[in-house]
Amino acid sequence: MSESLPGVYVVSDSSGETAVNMVEAATMQFKPKHFEITRFSNVSTEEEIREILQQAKEKNCLVAYTLVMKNLAAFLEQEAIRTGVICFDLIGPLLQLLSAYANEEPKQQPGLLHTIDEAYFKRTEAVEFAVRYDDGKDARGIRLADIILIGVSRTSKTPLSMYLAHKSFKVANIPLVPEARLPEELFEVDRRRIIGLVIDPEKLNGIRQERLKSMGIVGQTSYTDMNRILKELEFANQTMKRLGCPIIDVTNKAVEETAAKIIEIYNRRFYDEQ
């Protein structure tokens, strides 16, 4: 450490990133490069704290810390008094205030923010995955997906994919069209990852008609022709039987209800493997 710069030791029982950001934000109020910050991450023992404070004393450094474990925080404070090192608790006072306000003890579990960050990024990745592999855009997604949804048009494949993505599931969906060749990948993955979606033909006809109206299309088309719908559904049923995949009837079901059933089937697969 340069002798010309005052030093700040940042001590944390997690990554310490939040603490460093706080210290850097404070030091920005002074001259550029006026402080040198050294991070000590994942500190979990009294011996580590003793060594850090000894270094801080030798180099005349301040110590800022975020230790959610009360016993470690208390030890650091006692050791700082003994060694004459100036220290500041960045998180303890806030935890005490929140604890009093909520009438609840904190978990004292390091790294929770990092866990939340990981969950956020996993969910974001799943949403991006659902968009990339929506409506059979790229069959390569079938091998990468946690769940593959198959069904005729307007069986809620896309809404379900997005809903499940927000639950951190990577979902690909494939439309079933009699004239379209099925992706070979469908026959190469675990069939329990594939979920077939079926629907009552009259209900499907009504949904499709409403869809065309919303697009400003008036009159009869093959999309809403009942004979065509029956043909599509027959093809879908044959495909699902051929694949041997679980099937869910989405008639009159909310997306949340169908998604819960899909998750149940997905989880059951892992129980079966144990």
C-alpha cells in the first residue's frame, strides 16, 4: 500500500461488494485517489479478524465492516478497541433499526444479497431464453430447455413460457402444425421434459376468432375453420401419444393454474429419478 494514501480496510463475511461501494461513494467526496481501499471478503473466523486488524494498526488504516454475524462483529469491535484501530460498522445500526421496527431478529446469514442477485440473473436469463426459443424459432433450444411446451396455435404456449420464465425455468415452445415437420430434437430429449397442451375445439375456435378480430381481420379463414381445427388437434394428439409426453387440457384454465400443473410434473420427474 502506498504510504502517501490513507487506507481503508473493508471487511465482510460475504463478497464485500456492497461495503466497498458504500466506502467508495463516501470517498468520492474527497480528492480523486485520496484513499486506497483494500477488501477482505468472506471473513468467518476470529483469527482472520485479528490478523486484519493487526495489519490495519501497522499501516494506520481505518476499518469499515459489514458483518451480519453478531459474534464476529462483537469480536471485531473488542479487538479494534484493544489495538486502537478506528472502525465503523456499515450495516449493524441499520439491522438494529430494522429489527426493532419489524419486531423480528435478523437471519444473521451472510451473502443473502448475492443470493438475490443470482436469482435475479437466473430469472432474466430464463426470460431471454423464452423469447429466443419462442414458437419454434430455433429447435436447438429443445436440448437446452428445462421444459418444452407443444401444442397447436392459441393453446397459451407463449404466455406459459413467459410465466414459467419468471419462475426461472428455461422454456422452449413448439407449435404443432400438420404440414410442418417435427424437430428431430423432440425425439431425442427426455419425454418428461415435454408437456403437451390440448384444448376443446369449440373453445379454441372462439379464441382464434377473437384473435383475428383484434388484428382487424373479418370473415372466415382456415385459421378458424372447424374442420381445420379438428385436423390440427388430431395431429397434436397423435404427436403427443407418439412422444409419450404428459398432456394438460388448458380449456378454461388460467395460465397460473396450468403453470402450477407443469411445475408439478417437472418436479415429479426428479422424484422419479431418485
